[in-house]
Amino acid sequence: MAVPHKIMMIFGTRPGAIKMAPIITEMRSLPDQFDPIVVVTAQHRRLLDQVLNFFAIEPDFDLNTMQPRESLSERTSKMLHHLDNVINAAQPDMILVVGDASTTLAAGLAGFYHKIPIGHVEAGLRTYDKYAPFPEEANRQLTDVLSDLYFAPTTLSRDNLLAERHSASNIFVTGNTSIDALKYTVRSDYHHPTLDKIPANHRILLLTMQRRENLGTPMRRVFHAVRDIVETNSDVDLIYPVHPNPDVVAMANDLLGDRDRIHLVDPLDVLDFHNFAARSTLILTDSGGVQEEAPALDKPVLVLRNKTERPEGVTAGTVRLVGTFPEEIQRAAFELLNDNREYKKMAHAPNPFGDGNAAKRILQVIQDYFDNKEKQTE
Ligand code: UDP
């Protein structure tokens, strides 16, 4: 019988874990084909652990080396060093990386130095502005230079990779595995004390905001804008899971704390966040992943950024880019809260980011890759 392929999955952040979890879960159901090795760098320790716990993933290697406020150079070089040892110890047949974190780049580089084939999950996203988002845009471009298999979530991300002269035969449009994750999390019988506190006839705005480039003044503007939206709509409640960055916590408490119908909560587990999103009327976010997930739940999204590496949502009409100035945010929010036709148009636009079967497609591609390789050596 053929020996299962040792696939090492390396990730370190919450979105990385959410996108890798459906692949790990799927792999576990195919033990004759795959031997998954899970490596976490724990770039976001607490947020990462919430996802690992929910999906019952116990890492084989937990590097846990991150320190608060370390520089990107320190972080990346430390990860590279540790990943070198992990790869030497486990000798994987393939490495899978995901997204655009510092972990993604470090893992890609470590795999490349060992001449191990690399598969990039969520390949081909681009703004083509190397400082926006920083350092993610450079992380993903550099990772794609080092990769062998490209799992592009959409045809647009495939086209970006083709334009960069990556070989068409190595690029696969799979959808995004974050949509797969919703199958495990969203439940019709879900309850939570914060949701139970909100009257049934109230509409929920869900806010997430934590991008580096939005810290400081842009965040202050957005907090003022959402406060005004809540104050002027007596049937609207705002829920904001506050990112643990101390500057964000301080500003959120200052501008949004102790106010009627504003609920500041700790970062939510993936189970909670997905179910909160499913109960919301409107989502305001600067997150990448939330832009993909919300349309799968039929929720309009206002994106608190001027640029997105996911323009598919804008084209499909599932998201609107509103930046961080109050006028635009308030105009869009008022329209969606008061114009049912506009709301429905956005809520029911088809989700361009996937159908929930990305992990299955990715595993099929990996299996085919090894089958072809075996044929070539016969
Ligand atoms: N998310 C979560 N709890 C929260 C907020 C977000 O589990 O309180 C999830 C969300 O569903 C999405 C991911 O975290 O899958 C997005 O993470 P983040 O905004 O940190 O990163 P980005 O997607 O911008 O890379």
C-alpha cells in the first residue's frame, strides 16, 4: 500500500488557522492518502488558540516564540531559524502555507531552502502597492515566487498569477477555504449572552477593526462615525469585538465604552464570530477574511479601507469600499439601514469567494501532484 504523503501545514495567525482548519479536517478523513503535520508559529497566540481549540487541532510543533512589540525582522528571522529545525526533524513531502502573514513568508523561504514543494493557499491576491497592506502585500508576492502549487481563491487571483508568469499548469482556482469553515461553525440554535441582551426587533451592526494602517486617526474617525450611527438609530445595536492591541482597547473604551446599545466584547472565538455575523444586519470591517465570509452569510459589508486586495466583492456588489471618513461610512450605513431594496440587492449578490468546497479541491490537486510525480519516476 502507498505511504501517505506527509504534508506540513505552517501557520501562525487567526485567519491563517481559520483557512487551514478545513484542510486539516479534510486531511484527517483521508489517513491513507495524507499524514498531516501541523506547525504553528503562534504569531497571534491567544487568537490562534481559540481557532485550534474549536477545530480540535493539536499542533505537532508549536514554536511559540513571539514576543510583544518585536520588529518584523526579529520575528521573521526567529521563525526562519525554528522552521529550519522543524523541517529537518519531520522531513515533509510538501509544505502548505496560507495567506500573507510573516509566518507565510518565513515558511515559504524555509521550505524553499530545503527544496520541498510549497503549496500556497489563497495565492494571487494583490494590491500591487507594496506598502498597502504592509507587510502583507510583499509577503504574498514573495511567497508566490517561492511556491510550486497555487491555490487561487478566484479567477481574478489566478489572472494575477498568470500575469506574473507563473505556470498555468500549477494554478488552481479552488475558492477560499474560509467559506468552508462556515460549514463547521454557523448553527441555527446558537445562543450567546451578548445576543440575548439585544431586543429581537433591533438590528445589529458588527464591527471589526485592527489593521496596522488604520491605527490612530483613521480608527478614531470610524469610532465617531459608528457612535453617531447608533445614536441616531434607536433600533440599532453595535457589537465590536475589540482587538487586543492595547492602543485599540484604550481608544475603544474612550470613544465607545459605557454607551447604550454599544457592546464592546473581547475578541470572539471563531464559532461566536461567525454566528454573530450570521445574526447581523450589516458588517463594518477592515478585515480581509470577513469580506469573504459575510457574503456567504448574505450580509452586506462596508469595508473600512481605501483599497482592497479582494475587488471581486466590489464587482459582485457584496461589499462597498467606504474608507475611514465618517461622511461616506454614514451615507452607506444609512442607505442600507433605510432602503430595503438596496439592502436586498447587496445581501443577495452571489458570493464570488467560494462555495465551501475549497479544501476538497485542494486535496485533490495535491494527490494528483504526487500521482503525476510517481508516474514520472516509474
Ligand atoms: N474573527 C474571529 N473573531 C473575531 C473577529 C474575526 O474569529 O472577533 C475571524 C473572522 O471570521 C475571519 C478572521 O477572523 O475569518 C479575520 O481575521 P483578521 O481580521 O484578524 O485578519 P484578516 O482577514 O484581515 O487577515
